[in-house]
Amino acid sequence: MNPAPAIPTIDVAEAERRLREDPDGPILLDVREVNEFEAVRAPGAVLMPMSAFAARAGELPADRPLMVVCHLGGRSAAAAGFLIRSGRSDVVNVAGGMDAWERAGLPVAHGAPAPGEGALPG
């Protein structure tokens, strides 16, 4: 049996830098559930909850790198591993998740998302 592929990981500061420097580049993919996303989220994050992730992963654009985030990093590591095993090579896990993002003082939004917020890019 082949060992599971390593899951590349970046910290929240690097994820935020990549988003800021290339707004049309990587996608910050939030795999938390809707109630968690409403509580706190990174601006521009795309919501694809783990409860629907396997069924919806095929919707992800193949031409943009993915940075996967959750609350602490466990679910996002699982989602990133799934994507890598599915053949994606442009996927990283965001270590520490939204907990670390918020603690680092990076931009966040709270409350009900605006219409279209959290949707996949057109």
C-alpha cells in the first residue's frame, strides 16, 4: 500500500499574503459548516462545507490554486488530502485555521454573509 501523500501546509500569514498579492489567483476554500462561516470568516473565502465537500469538490476550478481552511486545521487537512489523492497538485492546508487567522489579527467578517458571499467564482 502506498503511503498517503504529504499535505503541503502554509501558515495564515502566508495565506493572507497570497490572497492580497494575487486576488485572481488562489482560492481560500473554507470547509467549515454554514454556522461557523457566519460566525467568522476571511473576506473572499469560498464556502464548501465538509458535509457536502465530497459531492461538490468537482465544482472547484481546476485553473486556480486552493488554500483550504477550517476552524483549527483538521478538517481542512482531510479535505486537502482528498483533493491531492484526486489528482490536484495545487492544494495547501492552512495551519491553525480560522482560529489562527483571527488570533493573528488578519481581516475577518462576522454575521450573515452578503448575497453571493462564499460562492465559487463565476
